[in-house]
Amino acid sequence: MKKMIGLDKLPALWEQLSAEGPLYLPIEERGVVCFKPWYEGAVVRLDALNGVVPPKDIFLPREETYMRYQGGSQTLEIEAVSPGPDDKATLFGVHPCDLKAVEMLDRVYIDQEPGDSLYRRRRENATVVALACSSPDPFCFCNLFEVDPADAPGADIMAYLSEQSLYLETRTEKGETMLAKAESLISDAKDEPERPREVKTTDFGLYLEGLSDNLKERFDDPAWDNLYKSCLSCGVCTYVCPTCYCFDVEDFGHEGAGERFRCWDSCMFGHFTQMAGGHNPRPDRKERVRQRFLHKLQYYPQTYGEIACVGCGRCLRSCPVNLDIVQAVKALGGEAVEQR
Amino acid sequence: MAEKSLKEAEKIREIVGQDLLGGRIGLLLGWEKGHYWWQSRPLFAKNEADLEKLTWDSFCVINLSRYLLEELKEHGKVGVLVKGCDARAFNRLLQDNMVARDRVVLYGLPCPGMLDYGRLNEEAGGALISISESNGSVTLKTGTGEKSVERDQVLMKKCAECVYPDPVVYDQLLLSPQGKKEGVERFKSVEDLEELTPDERFAYWEGELSRCLRCYACRQVCPFCSCRECFVEQDNPRWQGRAYQPGENFMFHLVRAYHGTGRCIDCGECERACPVDIPLQELNRKLIKDINQLYGDYEAGVDAEADPPLLTYRPDDPAAFSEK
Amino acid sequence: MSVGVKEKAAGWEPLIVAFCCNWCSYAGGDLAGTSRLTYPSNVKVIRVPCSGRMNPMFVLRAFQRGADGVIVAGCHPGDCHYSTGNYSARRRLSAFKRLVEFAGFEPERFEVRWISSSEGDKFAEEMTGITERIKALGPNGKMRDARWQKKA
Amino acid sequence: MNKDNPLLPQVATVLDITSETPDIKTLRVAGKDGLPFEFMPGQCAMLSIPPIGEAIFSITSSPTCRECLEFSIKEVGTVSSALHDLPPGAHIGIRGPYGNGFPVDDMKGKDLLFIGGGIGLAPLRSLIGYCFSNRDQFGHIDIVYGARSPADLIRKSEIKETWPAEPDTSVYLTVDAENPDWKENVGFVPAYVSELGFKPENKIAITCGPPIMIKFVLQALDKLGFKPEQVITTLEMRMKCGVGKCGRCNLGPVYVCKDGPVFSLAQLNELPAEY
Amino acid sequence: MARTGVFVCHCGTNIAGTVDIDQSVEASRGFPGVVHAGEYRYLCSEMGQDLIKNAIEEHNLDRVVVGTCSPRMHENTFRKAAAEAGLNPYMLEVANIREHCSWVHREMDEATPKAIALLRAAAAKVALNDPLDIPELDVEKRALIIGGGIAGIQAALDIAEAGYVVDIVEREPSIGGRMAQLEKTFPTLDCSACILTPKMVEAAQHPNVNLITYSEIDEVKGFVGQFDVKIRQKARSVDSVKCTGCGICWEKCPSKAPSEFEMGMAKRKAIYVPFPQAVPNVPVIDRDNCLYFKKGRCQICAKECPPEAIDFEQQDVVIERRYGAIIVATGFDQLDPSIYGEYGYGQHPDILTGLEFERLFNASGPTGGKVVRLSDGKPPRNVVFIQCIGSRDKARGMNYCSKICCMFTAKQAILLKEKVPDARSYVFYIDVRTAGKGYEEFQRRAAEEYDVAYLRGQVGKIFPEEDHLVVHGVDSLSGKIVEIKADMVVLAAASIARCDAPEVGRKVGINSDSYHFFNEAHPKLRPVETHTAGVFIAGACQAPKDIPDTVAQASAAAVKAIGLLSKEKLQGEACTAEVIQDECSGCLNCIAVCPYTAITEVEIEERHHGGTLKRTVAQVNPSLCQGCGSCTATCRSGSINLKGFTNEQILAEVDAICL
């Protein structure tokens, strides 16, 4: 059943939906668009392309306390902290590439034993409204990863934006329930939603068939010696990447009381693999750059059958020195001309 | 692309080519094009084929000096193309004892300022296809036509506010100097913030810093951040927690800025590198402004011989607090 | 929102951390004691060898952990036990004070004073002064990490 | 492992701490009711002291020891040194078990050759203890163990008295340099292994120790004719989660904390050598 | 885990009166790492110390917190006690719950929680304490004295008499200093030369004293007990060993130059001794004025010198020597009054400074001891003395009193009357200051017996008229304008620090006040020590002073130096900085802020991709480091830490206080 809502009624919709739990929307603050919980007066940018940071933090928060403790070494008590069944978030306006990336995280955090209950709860509790994408920018290359910018199969609701209206196509029961709550604002779609057709993105001339297998032989490829050179060892690419999921665990507090939390971490940092005794298996940028790209292009596919990239283009946009996955694929024999 | 910059690039290639191929330097740090015409990336040229890729146009914004830290471990002598900011960055590294002057050949490139793709796009108002430049103006070609804008309108922010476009240190100057830019109002936004009440200012910074991802791009790109182990990563003592708490955000950003007191060369790379557009330069510039006001004019990186202000003192120095 | 922790009404008492150099200001504090001068117990002193030892990160840590005000006290310029430590400190802490103010801290939150070993009265006055100014200002929520004093 | 959240530790008590060497101590750790969890030899556990943090250690005791877990821990970082300093009776956090453990079933009926160096005996000891408790399931057991000096050998009474007394068991000890109090072999472990000339037939070699030792032991075993499938070792990498997610111990398609730390040399040869 | 014992002192009722001891002890038991807590009425008493010592043994404590009076009071007492119980003395921290708590707060419910917070901070800190060693330093049994005036000579003789070798480094060709320029000394009117010359000779002849004249200090490195000093001995152009001091050379020398010793009022030769009683009596060639050096011809001195002692090829020699102690006695300068236009100094030959006037009395002076006007050689009838030229002058930033002018003016007025019986002296003064034994009587004598007119007031203008000078002043007592026709005007120009005092201070590592006089370590209790251990000061380089004060201070400095030299070993500072070389990036900013040049750079080798790389890091010399910690605050990565006040410890204190 297709529904629609006039763009002028969206603020009312936000207000209603956010009463149920945090409503994550692409919100612009000081010129930067990111998914944030909606608040009164927020500038919602459904029209914007991908925000700088992908919405993975809604399920894998930048920082998440999962344990509190109290008492010193003689009287330690530990208490679990986890999202409750009432923590129902709505993720509204996620683009198909980002949703596909979330599904990739699902495999690691939900499917792979032992599952991660913190992630799973947030994910299961959340209702996801995907938004079709009609105007990719020069850095979007999701086509290459079989993403249809106009359709996200995993969404609870698929939404399409037109000049005056937002069309909503419910896909799941969760989606139905959500829309039911905003019944008064929503009407049946009289005409067929203007679903964007054949949204074409660039492919940078890449050809990915067989790449993962070929890379097994290219661990010591001289191409790595040039590729890593410009890397600054910052964590931009990993933090803006929707399929990166590494984390760190740290305690905060004093002997009497405190908490343990996990937070995002990046394999691009030298400390990431630094062992207490001083040994570091990936001491230099070369090993770390290689690890990151091979994880995306070889290791993840070896386990899950698919390259861990959705072509969202964020690393291309954000890397301060323009070192990105496209460059890596090209350097490693993924260029169409070389393969065909 | 402007014919001028093509000619200039040709000239640069020729001169550095002699040194590289003649063995005077083992490596040349320059720029090559990225995926698109508005992108450049660092080039690590070792041979003639690499040199072919060398580019010099209005998008060579990335500061190359920092790469010396790593490359000097591999090569006996390294050549670097330096714009004004890169040269100041070099001086910064020199003052911090991070590079050996005699192992680096600096090719000075007086810089007209680099262009900002975002601003170009905004000015174009539609899908920008290409640009051409002549005499301080830029012609934007879009699918629907052409438009001319002043070059100054589409400069990178950091370049629009640059005071020293010419390299302050070099072995060879490859282009003709631009001259020191007068009347640059680089402290305007600092002054505007100073007008706010403390609570307003705090709210401003809390909002800006709340976006911080702790990717440390600002640090990694910065010529004054050359510590082997940043305080951020230390476990003992743990100066800085990894949590994304407001206090931890402030801890990092205030200390990062403070560590640049009298050392920040005002190149703006931190702000450019920041993926979430935190106005880091405002923090840096606040310190530049105040240090100049309190302890006399000092422009970090301009003169490698001048004492950095926090490493010296005068008995009659003023203070920012009551000395009664 | 960490700004505006309003505990003021409920008998709130500020916490003031004072970093005092061993040779002048800490001794000035001792003299205040021997002279039986009084100042508010809100002030708690940490002894450092010299104001030149003051790493600004100590100040920020105090704010993170819940200090409402921080004061660094050292020898008067020219009287440094280590001859030049406080000259270095003056520049560092001046720059740093301006920076924290720029970040949104009220100027009263972070202060530096020169107090000699013979200025017991000044020690007491300054400690009283900062406490009163902080009391008037109210609790500091800026940078304060709510997790620190939270009881599990 | 906590069913709901594998990252969540339980509270355990350090029963006692014994000094093994100048920088290695053994902690005996019990949960509320004896063993905090069931495990297999070669598996690991995360120990934590809030707010200092967590670190992963291999379990030194055999699963057949029912009252507690033992950890022989070398002081290398903040957590390990805090663990060293604990008083008896102290509470710590513990979670686990993590990792695959030794392929005990594949070893059944075979002769076993244990080759350990320094603290590397810690994971081996768990398996050795298991083998002695199930003595009839395994063939002849050879144990080669060495350290820099006699003082650096751990489990001194076991290696010198208990183990050699076990049936069908040979224990060979060595130290790197001559020492007036040392009557046994002097020399590096790999050289000693070559010298002892073990036959590969129906034998599985399990080795653990410092990386440089392992490297030469593998060469020595290769020369002796051991096939990669017959050689088993354990990897040590930085780990935070223990469940194959946080990313630190990712090595090719495996996560050492979950898919390791025990690998046969054959498996290892398939992985990037970033350990 | 730490095994800390906390001990809370009642200090009678000093602490217990306002701090609830039981509550503090109870709270301390809950601090991390605390395994024992106790209290006692007076912990500093023998019984109290025993209590701590016994507890250390009984509870196997490895660190101790004492909640008591200021650490500046009894930290050492308790450290000693801890050491006696087998602990490293630095495994102890003091929580100052008296001076900083019980004595400054009135209410128990106020002081008790604060005491607990301070104890908690101390416990948090002590948990991170490491045992520290007190370095033992050797003492070079030799002293250096910079400056060969009366202060330097006196100090040298005292040290030499105590049996230590001492070197005097004097910039001028002869020792003697300012005192050698004086005719008579107040208030006894002894002949200055008569009392100084024997001392100079004694110094020259003493087997333990070495005179290194015509020399300056190039560099001082090192630290107490082991100062490594470079002394530049300027080329004298005369071989001191061969020279007999016969004087033929300076008699024959054709080239003349203004005599420094005579304040430029007379000439000396290009080869010269500054004054007849010079010690050593060996001339120097002033190469700027020597014809041979200027034009390449002459060499008369060499031709005439009987022992052939002239050596035109002589070069500066740098002597490198180690000293255990240094006494700085560099004296003072006289202000050049020409900065005050109204007095016309420099415009007229009969307007002189006090020191210039002094030389007119001297038999070997510019006038052969005749007091006459330099303008016309006539004896002056009316002489006006003006006091406080540059002293006590707030407007010009010269606030201090030069201390000696009132007295030397009275002396000169008396001497004048004796030389020129019909002379009349007028003294313009602000106040007459005559504190000192016999000083007031002396000044009274001048006023009453020698017909010296004292006019309280200021002089506004001096200008020449015909053959005399007109002095315009105001008598502030009568309020009248005074005009005196003077034959001569003598300005009591201020005593000021030597112009190169800041440079000397920097080299030696001592600081100065805003007038560049060297600072003593404590104005009352440590008047001859400086903040740099092993460096002492004497004489007018510290502040203007007269001869008796100078000599007294010189002897005091000598005693301090002797005390130091008499030690076999010195105890160094335990709380010193330390570089974590692994983390140090070698920016060397720490070197720039170290007040003690205790940090140097050192090259280390490091593995890099299988090979080795050399890189520079900082290194602290623990003997030089005094533990200020300025380096630690300048090190961005915390790669240099201060033992006893580590980053970890201070952060732990902050954390604990904020709980």
C-alpha cells in the first residue's frame, strides 16, 4: 500500500514519530549534514546526499557503556547496561547504499556467533525508512556494488521524494505500525509514486569480478609500496565508512565506581594493534593501509561472499589526501581495462 | 585548465627532473591529479614515469612538508615542492628538529591560492563540468553555459586568509613571487566570537566539537603535531579518554590548539582535513592573535631562527591575569 | 547538555583546586596557616615544585573532574626559586587562560596569581576571592564529565 | 561466556598469587562457585581490573582442575602489572572462554611433542595437564622447555619433579647461557630440538614461546621432517573483544581471538604473516 | 597493589581541634591501596615516629601518608623515619592538614572533609611514588672568584687561609677594583691604598691564591661542586714571567690614551699598568692604541725591554678549570650623569662625579694630588656637592638609595677643606643618611668643623657664567631659591650595576633584580647565597655598599664556600627530570626552557624496517637538574617527566581531590 505525505506536513510527522523514541534524520548543523535525533527546529535535509558520517552509529554508537561497576578490589560488583526493549529508534531517510552497509554489519554483529546483543537490540528495535536517491554526485559509485539507488530491499519503509510530497511504501509490519501512528498526517497515494528510474552512478572504470580471489596473491604486491605513501594515518576513512566496524574498549572511573564502554576505533591508527609488550604486527602505514583495503576487498568477501564496500563515496570525499578505495582497487588490478 | 599553470608545471617538471634524474635528490614530493580535475594527491616521484604525473594547478592544496618525516627515513635527500604554507611548515619541522635542512631540497612555488571545489560548485549553481582561469578570474563551464567569477571568490578558505603566499625558505624559487598579502582579515571570526558571552561561546564550541569523530586528521596533517606519541594515545598517564564526552572533546581540541601556541603556522590544513568541518583555525588563530598581542609579533614558520614565544621570555612580560 | 549544572540552590559549595609552587605560594599558604588567617575550605591545594611545572592539562583535568575553579599560584616574577620557571609559566598560562576563556569558560574559572612566601595574607585573600567569585558564578558544568562523581 | 553480552565480565576472586620468575606470576582465580566457566586447553580469558582495563591471557590450568583457573602472567603492560600487584582475595572481572583451543580430538592416539619457551609454557601447560589427566588417550609425551636462565623457568617444581615422573613422558630442559647452578642442557630451544632429533612419525608438535623462538623451532621441525599439519602453535595479538568483532586481531579472514589462537602451521601458511 | 599506611597527627589540638581525627582515619581506610590507618598526638615526636616505623614493619607497608603539618616543616623528619624502617624515603607523602587546613578553617564540619580530601590526594599520589635515589656529587676543592676588588680579595684570602686553592679572575690588568681608586676611606680617613695594597700583595703572594688578571669568564657549565669554567685570558702582549715590572716600556712608549683608572681625566701609555701599585705589576699593551698594532711600526717597548718580555704575538688563552664553588664579586659602576641634562655634566670640565673628584686628591692622580679646577688649574673656592644623582629617583625608575654617597661627600668635603683651607662646600641633599658605626659623628664633623653647608633641596640648573658655574637650586626648608656661584660641582652619581651584570648573571646562572644587581637567595637569611647552589655573591654587585659591609659579606661568602668545599660529597636533588627516550621526538624544546642547562641532546639508534636509524632525543643530566619541571610542561607528549611530581601523580591528585 503506498502512502504519501505533503512536505509541509513533515515537521508534524517528525514530532509525532519522535514521541515514540529517538527519530534519526539527516539534520544540517552549521553546514554539515549528519544523522541526528530530531529536535524542535532542526533543519532536516532529506534532499541532501549522504551525510558526512554514515548512520551506522545508530546501531553501533560512537560510544556505548555496557557495564557499570562499583566497589574496589575487595568488593567489586558488576552491572550490565544494555538498550532496553523500549529503546525504539526510527532511522528515517537512509539511502540504499547505507542500508546495504548496515546489513553488512548485521552479518558481523548479529549473524556471526557469538552475536552482539547491544547491536542486535538496537537494530531489532529500530524502524528503518529508506529514501531513494535520485541525484548521485561524482563520488557515488554504488551501482558497482549492485545497489539500486532507488530501492533498498531491507527497509521497513521505502520512501521517494518528489517536489511536493514524500511517498512511503511500507515493506514490513514494523513499517505499517510506524505509519499507523501517523495516520492523520498521511494519505493514500493517489498516483503511482515517481520512483526514480535507472539512477546511474559512475563506476570509475572498475571491474570487481574475481578481484577478491586475485588479491590472495597480491599481499606482497609492490603496488602497496606506492599506495600507502600518502596516507596520514588518520582515521577519517574508517569513521566515515559505513562498513567499518572496529571498536575499542575502555574503562572510565576510579576504584570506587565507574563504567566500561566501547567506542569506535580505527585500524589506521598505529596503536590499534600495538601490544602491551611493545610488539606491533602492523607497525607502519603500509601494513595498515593494506589491512584496511584487504579487509574490504578480500577478507570480508572470503567470509561473507561480498566486498565490504557499497560505493557511498564517503572516503573519496573526506580523505584529506585523496587516498581512497577506488585508487586502491585500481592499483591492485581492479581496473576494467586491465581485466577485460 | 589555465595555460599558465600548464606552462608552469612544464617548467617545474624540467627543473626538478634534472635534480631527480641527475641523482641530486632521491625522491621528489609533488602533486598528481586525483580521480577528477579538482582533486590532487601527493606524488612520490622517483623516476621519469612518476614525473610525468607531476601536476601544478589550482588544486595542489595538500601540504607536503609533513611527508618528509617518513620519507627522510628512506631517502638520503628529498626534494619538495613548497608553496608558502608548505615552506612555513618546513620551517616548523626544522625548528622542532624533525628534519635536516641539508637533506632537503626545497623548490619554492609562490602560490596564487588554491581553489575550493565546493565554492566553485556553489558559484556555478549547476553541474560544474570544468573551469578555466585567466588574470584573476575563473570561468565556470556547466551543462547550461558559462559564468565568470573573481578568483578571490572561489579560493579555499585557508588560501583566502593566507598572508604569506610565497615560500619563506627555499633552495630554488621556480615561479615569480606573489608578495606578502596585506589587509587579510584573518582574525575576524575570532573577534566575532570574542564578542559573545562565555556561555554563548561555550555553546558554540560544544556544538562544533560534538561532531568530532576523533579521527585525528587535524593532528596527522599538522606540521606542528610531530610527537612520536601524542598525549591522546598514552595509557600512562591517560590524559585523554576515548569517550565522546563533551569534556573529552574539549580536552583534545584545547590541548591540540594549545600545543600550537607560537608554533601554529596558520596553514589551515587541520580545518581543511576535518571531515566534519570543525572551525579549528579559530582556536589556533585565537592563540596567534593573543600571543602577538601579549608578547610581540611572531609568525610561526616565517623565520626558523626566531625564538618561539613559549620558549623564551622577558622579565617584564605582561600577563593575561592580575599580577598584583 | 553539560552547561548550567544548577545545583546552586541545594547548598552547593564550589570545589576550587589550587596548584601552588612549593617555594613561594605553598609557603605563603603555610604562613596563612601559621598566622591563623582563614579562607574557605573549598580551596584544596596541590603542591607543585614551580609554576613552571604547570601543564595546562592539569587544569583541564580538574574541570573535567568537577572543579568549579582552578587557581595556579607561583613566585613573583624575578623571585622564582628556579630563577626562570615562572617566566615560562607566565607566558604559557597567559596563552592558556585566554584559550580557555575563548572556549567559553568565564575568566573567573581559571586564575593565576603570584604569591610569595611572606604573603600569607595575600594567600588567604586570593583564596577567599576566588571562592567568592566562583560562588557568585555558580557551579561549573563546562567540560565536567558527569561520569566521574556518578555513583554506580 | 555471558549469553546475552559476551563482553560482560563476571566477578571472580584471586585466590592467591605466586611468583614464578622475576616478571611472571601465577594467579589462581575462582568464580563464585569454583570454575567461572568450562573451557578447553588453549583457550583464553579476559581479565580486568576496573578502571585499569582488560587484557586477554591464556588459561594455564587444565580443564581437569575443577576449583579454579590459573593464569601465568608476564608483566608487560598496565593490566598485567596491576594483576601482579593484587592482594590475595582481590576481586577482578573475568570473561571467557575465548578462542578455539587445541584440537584435542585430533591429537588422540598420537605422540605429542611440546616445545615451550619462557612464558610460552602457559598455554601448553593447560594441554599437558589435560593429557596427564587423560593419559591413556595419548601416546608418548616429550616436553622441551627452555628459558633465558634457570630463574626464568616457570612452574619449576612441575617441570623438574612432577612431569618427569609421569608415565611415558620425557622432559628436556634448557637455558640459554651457562649457569653455575644449572646441570641440564645449555643452548637455545630450537637447537636443542634439532639435537634431540625427534621423529615425526605419528607425532604432533605443539610449540609456544617468543616469536623468534617459534620461527626457528618451525625451521627445526621442518628439517626433522614434520609436515605443516603436524605442527601446532598459538598466536598472540592485541585483543579487546574476544569475540571476533573489534578488529584488532584480524588476520586475513580469521580473527585470532575467535578462530585462533591455536593454528596448525598449515593454517598459518595461508594467513598474512602479520603477527 | 600499593600497601599504604596512613597516619594522622593530632598535633595536640592544633589539628585535632578542628579536624575530626577518627573520621579522617576511618575515611583513609577506604582509600585505594590503604591497608592500615592510624593516628597519634604528635607524630613528629620520637614516639610518633616509632609508631610509623612499627606499623611499616607490622603491616608490611610499602608506602606511607602522613597527615600532619606542612611538608616544608617535617617532610624530612618523616622521610628519615620511613628510611629507618627500611622504606625508600621517597615512598612517603605528607598531607598538609595543619597549615592548609586546621589552622585556616574554624569549623570541624568544614575542616574534616577537606582533611580527608587532602589525605585522599596524598594516598593517590603515594600509590604512584617510586623509590628515588639521592645522587652523590663530588666536590672539586677549588674556588673561583669573579672580580678582584676588595670583596674578591678578602674572600680569596679567607678561602686560601682555610686551605683551599682559589682563583681570582679580574677583568682589568690589576686587582684592586674601585677601592684602589679611592684616596681616603670614611669615617676614619685611612689612606685607601695603605690598607688595600697589603691585601693585594698578600693575595698575590699567598700560595693558595692564583690571580688571573686581564681575563673574563667565557662560560660556566656544570653545577655545585663541579662547575666547569672557561676563562678567557686576554692577550697581554707581555710575558708575565719574564717581566720585572721595571717600567721602562711605559716610560718609552710614544702612544697615549685616556686612563680608565683616572676616569679619563689623565692619559696613560699604550703599554701601561693602571696605577703604580698594580698587582701584578706587569703592564699590558692596549692594542687599540698601540702604534705597532695600529700601523705596524714602533716596537720601542720591545726594543727597550731588558728581559725581552714584550710578545706581540701573544694570543688570548682559554683556561678550562673545574671549581667547587664560585663567588661573584664584580662590583659596581658609577652612573654617567650626562643623562641628566640639567646638571651639565660632560658640558663643562669643572662638573665632576664623586669618583672623578676623588682622583683629584690622589698624589698619583691626574693633578698630582692638587685639588684644582680642570678648566684653569686654580684651586676651587666654592664647591657644590649634589646628592642623589640617579638615586632615589622614582621618576627615572631608579628607586634605590646608593648608600655611600652621603658619606663620601662628607669625606670629600673634609678632604677639600684640608687641601684648600679657604674652600667652602655646599651640599644639596634630599636626606642625609649616616647609618653606620661612626658615620653620623663623621658627617656632623664635616658640617660643624669643616664649614660644610648642607642645603636640603634640589638643584634645578647649572650653567657656566664667566669663569664660574652658577648653581640654581631650591632650599626646600626655607622655600627660597638658592643661587651659588661655584668653582666646581661634584655630582654624587648613583652606584649602578655593572653594565655587563646581566650577561655575567646569565653565564653563572644567577638572576638579578630590576636594577641588575644580583639577587641573594633570601634577603635576610641567605644574604650571600644565590638560587644557584654553589654560587655566592659579595660586595656591590648585590647592592651598593660601603667597604666594611663589602668585606663582611665577602668573608661570609667565603665561609659558605669553605663549608661547601670542606664536604667530601654533596647530596644532589632526587626529584629530577627524566626523558622517556622511546617517546621523545627530539624537538628539544625542553632545552630552551631549562634554567640549568641540564638537558642536552643525544643521538640514539633505533630499529627501523630491519635496519637502524639514528635520531636525536633529549637527555637530562640529573646532577644539574634542580627539579623545577619547566621542561615537563613544555613537552607536549609528556616524554619528559619529573620524578616526585610526575604527570601521573599530579593527575591522580587532581582526580582524588575532585572525588
